[in-house]
Amino acid sequence: MVRMLQNLAVAWDGQWFIKTSEQFGTDQATTMNQTVGKSIQRIAARMSLKAWKKEKAVDFEDAGHMIRGMLDWSQGHFWKANFEIAKESIHIEVALCPFYEGAKRAKLERTDHACVNCADAWSTWIDAFLPGQKTNVTHLSKMSEGGTTCLIHLQKA
């Protein structure tokens, strides 16, 4: 049942983007997707906290473990990533991303729009799990720009 819901969520997201692009154009669809994405990211974090019966993360390191757990559960078999989580930094190497893979499968003109939510997601999740914590996010490599993986570095500010 969980796998079916994961499949449905990814299909819903992809179809929403394709149909919105057809009606309003890719640039407008990307902007709308980014706005909705930030809201969904906050909702997912709040739902995760509630499921874990926690009010917030203990510290930056705990927030990193929460992000990994939330993504492993919500993205399941669509998502493959390695996390190196330390006290003041988190390094993520994404080998499989459902949004990028979906953009490629749909044969869209561009695949970089699949990455717009990722740009904000990490700091949004840290802030949701650890309110007020400022985070520097650096994307060292992106699959949509020719990288073999996406490399993301989070540093506690």
C-alpha cells in the first residue's frame, strides 16, 4: 500500500507539471511548482514531526537524520541517496531522483525545472525541523547539468 501511494504521488506530481506546462507554458508551470513545492515541503516536515511525536529536532545533526528518514519513507524506491551527517554539516549524494527521472521520461524540452524545488527544499526542511536555524546550501553537482549524481552540501550557518 505504501509503495502504491508513493507511485501515485510521483505520477500525480508529474502529470500536474505536464498538464500545467501545456496550458500555461513551462516557465509559468515551473514558477507555480516552486511555490506549491515549498508549501508541500513544510507540510511533509510537519507531518513527519507529528508521526515521530517530536516538536522539533534536537540539533542540526538530528535534523539531517530526520530529512533522510522523511525522504526514504516518502520517496521510497524512487529515491536513492547517501547522506554523510555531522554535527554542523550534511553532505548528500543523490544517485536517483524521481523528479529528474520523470522529466527525462516525459521527454520534456528541459529537465532543469525538475531541480527548482530541490534548490529550496533543504533549507526549508532544516527550518521546519529546527526553527530559526540558518543553513547554507551549495549544489556542487546536478544531474540536470550533466553530473552523474547530484551533490548537495548543507552547512550550519
